[in-house]
Amino acid sequence: MIAKLKQILPTYLFFQGKYRIIFLSASLFLCFDLGVLLPNFLISSQLKEDAIIINLAGRQRMLSQRISKTILQLQVAEQIGKTITAPQNELAQAYKQFDETLIGFKIGKTVTGSDGKPVYISALKSTKIKNLITQAEAIWNPYKEKIEPVISSRNKISRQSLQDAIVYANDNNLQLLDLMNQITTEQQKISNNRTYTLQIIQATGLCLALINFFILLFHTLKNLAISDNKIQEALNEVEKTQVQLIQKEKMFSLGQLVAGIAHELNNSINFIHPNLPHAQRYMADLLKLIDLYEKYHLKVDTEIEIKIFTKLIDLNFIKSDLPQLIKSMEVGTTRIRDIVLSLRTFSHLGETEIKKIDIHKDLDSILMILQCRFNNQLNSPQIEIIKEYDNLPLVECYPAKLNQVFLNILTNAIDALEAKELPQNPQIYITTKLLETNCVLISITDNGVGIPEENQLRIFDPFFTTKPIGKGTGLGLSITYQIVVEEHKGKILCFSSPEKGTEFQIQIPLEVISRI
């Protein structure tokens, strides 16, 4: 059977553990079910037939009494001259039913049931009942010979026939009645035994089914526990991978920042480093000139030597150039200081908890950090930054994370402008506004390449990117969405038209704690 099933069902079902136990349990359940249903069906059919036979055996007792009673009624009707048709027909009907039922008990045949409908009964196989039927036939067959003349007579029945039938009935009717009682009792015992057997089979089947159920339940729970562990391991691995990917995205952003900051620092240092040799030479010359004044201020020829040295070092040029040199070095150091302060504001070093910040100050710090990218457009105009800040209160947020959001969107805006062929007047427009819903709206708009309509619904999906390979990780906007929506309970919307530009609207509640 299993070999045939292997040909019908897919082969892998028999080799994979997760299906094997289900198949075996189902097979066992089917076997138990068939093992219970078939005997149950057979015994139930036998019990149904037993009920019919017991009913007919009980009717046999009633018919034997009716036959005796009807014969007496015929005798009375004959004596008083009353019509005999009705009792004679009643006797004939009782005679026929008793005779055919007794034959049916012996050999099996279709008889008239208690409801008047034909019903088939099988031959009774019990040895004891067979003996009782034989004894009943031994009494009934002579009785039949006495009754037949009474039934077959027309208009007038022979008194002798009636007398013979009455005498035989008086002598044997009680014995015949007793035999029918015994047949009924024996058939009832057989039926009771079958009922008990059926109960045992049903109870056994129920026990086996319960055993199979608990076996299946045990294996199912075991497999569920194993699956649960595997799922938990997979979830842990996914979380670990997610953390690594987020860290990778941060490192990617950090790499862009470092490149920009290095460029800015290099420009600032270029204000200072090339001027240092000149400043050193100027200082050396000035120091030497001072030494001359100290050494020769009492001598006559000192004035001549000083004039010669003054002309040699071009003192007038030093007087005009040294303040400018110091000024340019001051510009460089101021620029470096601003970059460092912007970095500190951007990163909110050491601040990982919720705090209130000035959104404008943080936006400006990021613009300072990205300044090199605004001015570093090869063969393209410089990106113009337009700011329109509303009068905002302090905003409660995770500062470092919110700055990550601004950095991601501004970086994407710069990339969109760089990707546009022959850009004219590239702009990034930043506005802030206080909404009536106690939220702050930060809008960042560019006039870059825009986002195709078919991609706009997917931009916040992890790993989705429209940038060239190696340009982006596909996690920037996904992380942005997570920070704004999940961590700050805010909203982020994107409106974009291809070749016209993109606008990101960020809504941040003034108080995050009350919404978390």
C-alpha cells in the first residue's frame, strides 16, 4: 500500500521529516478509523436486523395467541349462527404471518413486517435458536394441518375440524408460546453481546485515536519548539544583519562626511600653511631689525646700516602684507573652528537621550558640513541654498538621529542635482513651519532629476535605491523613515516630478515622550 502511495504522492513527502510524521499519523488514524468503522458498520447492521428479529419473535408470541383466540371465536360464531368471514380472514392472516416468519427464521426470506411492509430477515445461525425453531416446527406443522381445513372452509366449518384445532391448541399452544419466548430471549442475548462488542470496539478505537492524537501532538509540539528556535535564531540573525546594515549605512554617510570635512579642512589649512614660511621670514627679519636697533643705536653708522637692511627686507611691504597674512590665517582657523562646532552639533556627542534642541541650529550645522559639496560641482553652477525659517520653539527629539535624517535627505538632494544634465540654477530650498497640530514641519526641496512615479511608493523600502551601483546602499531613506515614523511618531512624505525636482516633508511632534 505504501509503495503504491509513493507512486501517487510526491516522493519528497516520504523523505522529509516534517511530512513523514504527519503522513504516518494520518495513516495510523486511517487504519484505526477503518478498524473501527468497518466492524461498527457490520455490527450496527446486525443489531438493526436483531431488532427486527426480536420484534418479529415477539409478534410470533402474539400471533400464536391470536390463532387460538380466533379459533374459539369461530366456534362460538358457528354455534350461534353468526357470520364467520371476519374471524376466518383474521385467522388466515395470523396463520400466514406466523408460518412465513417461522420459515424465515429457519432459512431466511422476505416476510411481512410489523408495519405491514415487506422486510428481509436472514436465517438465524445460533445453534440453540435453531434447536428451538426445530421444536417449534414440530409443534406448528401438525397445528397447521388442523388449522388449514378451518381456513379453507366456505360458509360453514366442520365442527370436527374446529374441535380438533381447539383441542390441539389447548394442548400445545402454551408450549409453542414458550418456545417463541425462548427464541426472543436468546436473540436478545445475542444482540446484547453484539452491543457490548461494539462498545468495546468503539472504546478501543477511541483510545487508539487518542493515543495517535497525543503522539501527533507530541511530535507537533516538538517540531514547533524546534521551528520556534530556528525562527528565533533567524530573527536574531536578521536583527544582527539589520544592525550591521544600518551601521554600514552610517559608515557610508560618515565616509561622505569625512571626505567633505577633509576637503573643507584642507581648504582652511591652505589659508594658513602657505603663509607660515612668509610669517616666519617676516618675524625673523623684524627680530633682526630690532637687534640692529638695540646693537647700534649709540653708533654713528647705525642709521646707514638700518636703512640698508630696511630696504633689503622691504619693510614697507612687510607692514602692509603682515596684517593681511594674519587675517587670512585667522579666516582659516575660524573656518576650522566652525567645522568642529558644526560636527559637534551634528553628532550631539554623548547625547543619546531625548532632549530639546533648536532645529535651525542643527540644520545650519549640517549645511556647514556639506558646504564643500555645494561648491564642488564640476562644470556646473554652485548649488544655491535658500532658507526660510519660521519662529520655532525648541523641539523634543533624539538629536543625533534627527540630524541623520536631515543629512540623508540633503545628501540625496545634492545627488539629485549632480545627476541632472546641464542643471540651471541648482537650488535646495529649506523651510520650517509650526503647525496647528503641535508639530514642526521641515520641508527640503530640490530642483534635481526627480523620482520616477513607479519608484515613489518604494523609496522607503529597505535596499531600494535609484542610484548607480556603489553610489548608495538603499538604506538611507529606510532608516530615515524608521527614525521619523517609528522613533519620533512623526510623518514623512515625498512629492516628486521627474526632471522637475523632489520635496520631502518631515513632521516632528514638539513632544515625543507623550506619543511614545
